[in-house]
Amino acid sequence: MKNILVIGAGRSSSSLIRYISGNLIENNWNLRLVDRDLDLAKEKINGAENAEAFSFNALDRDERLPHLQWADIVVSMLPAAFHIEIARDCIELKKNLITPCLLYTSDAADE
């Protein structure tokens, strides 16, 4: 079974969440959808079997680490500026990470 963690339930993640939610059982996947707004995350998973909604501050390492450790793959739908910390944790934990944008070259990426 694959565990998929999607961070961010905003408008840009709607199609992704619908796709994953619609294919959970067939592909033997589990989904954790995380957003600051728990009600929004619950709304987006729409009661899908094998899906759970969570709320935590994705910028707080202590809050996000247990979810990253659970995941086989992480999809960060946060704004680009917030990917770097999640990417660092995924590298440390040897987790695959997908983002919808590039990690732009910056001083933070070089650290």
C-alpha cells in the first residue's frame, strides 16, 4: 500500500485531490490531505475511503515530521517559497517529493 501525503488543499490542488481520491481503492493507496483549514481538507476528500484530513502548520517541523515519516510520497501544493524546508526533510527522510513548480535558485536552496 502506498501512502500519499498532499500538503495544501487550496484551489490549485483540487484536480490532484479528485484524481487521487478517485483512485485510492483501485491502486491500494492511502491519502493524508493536510491544510491549515481542516474543514477545507475534509471537504476536498469528500468522505473518500482510505483518505484522512489533517490540519497542522506545515512550516513547523515538529508538526510535519510525523506525517512525512508516514508517507511514501509527498506532494507539496504550498507556494514555492515554502517548499525548501519540506524538501530538506524529505531528503533527510529519503522520501520522494513532488511540487508543481521548480525550487528556484536562492540562497536558501544553497544552504
